[in-house]
Amino acid sequence: MPRIIVERDNGCWGSGCLGVIALAGWITAVVRDAFMLKWLWLVFDILLPPLGALRGILMWFGLA
């Protein structure tokens, strides 16, 4: 007899939304710095991704 297996996840591909938000923040910082030709900030964002993600999230609110 076939069984139906129901799996519950936390949304955002099963790992919670915090990782998705951090990735979006990091991409925001990298893309903005590349468009504005801020090379030192771009290197900083790529070499230190967690701080780049935080900086990108702050950019959303106009704080960075």
C-alpha cells in the first residue's frame, strides 16, 4: 500500500529565510559596488561575505 509522506519545512527551501535574506543582502552589496565602481568595497564584500551581507541589508534601509 502506498504511503503519503508529509514533510514540514520552515519555508525558503527548507532552511529558513535567514540564509536567503543574507544571500540577497550580499548580492545587493556586490552588485551596487560593482555598478558604482567602488572597487575597494567590492573586494571587501567578496573577501568577507558575512559583513558584506550585513552591509547589503543596511543598504536596503539607507543606512550604508
